[in-house]
Amino acid sequence: MSPIVELSQPKDYADNDNDWTVLANNSRVNKAWEALMEQASENTQRCYEHLRMQQMQRIRGRVFPLKHKKYKDRGVWEYELPVENTSFMCLGLKIELCSFIML
């Protein structure tokens, strides 16, 4: 399995030193994220900004901690991302000290 890699940034994202780092569980996950950015650039830009700056702020029906017994109390959150021709894409996020890992 590939090592954890930093998630690719959207084209128009203005990097800020105070932002959190978003990591992909492996290069396959990062490639899937890059494909998603091609499909839904505005929504992925909004998602990426939220993850970098306000990662633990809930958005009703969009960003929330998972409550299933497998994930509860483990810091795993879901981000529902609207994608063309699909109602949404669920991203599993594990909150760790200074990073997010997309599962």
C-alpha cells in the first residue's frame, strides 16, 4: 500500500500557513480526489477550504461526525460533496492532531 500523501490542492486555493494539512490515505485516494476536482471544481474547492480552515464545524446535512459503532468516538467525520450526475460523494475523514486523512 502507498504511504500517506498530502492531498492535491484545488487550482484557485490560496494557501495559508495557519491552515490544517489535508492528507490522503494513499496515492490512489489522491488520484480519486483529483478526478473529483475535475468533475465538481466549485464543490471540491468549498470542501477543501472547509477542511483546511473549519474542519470541526458541522454543516447540517453536509458535515458531521459518524455515529456508527465502528466509527463513534474515533474522530471519523463525513463530508457529503455534491457531484454532477450523483446526489453526493461521501468522504470519510479521520481527524488527527494536525491533519485530515481521506479514507
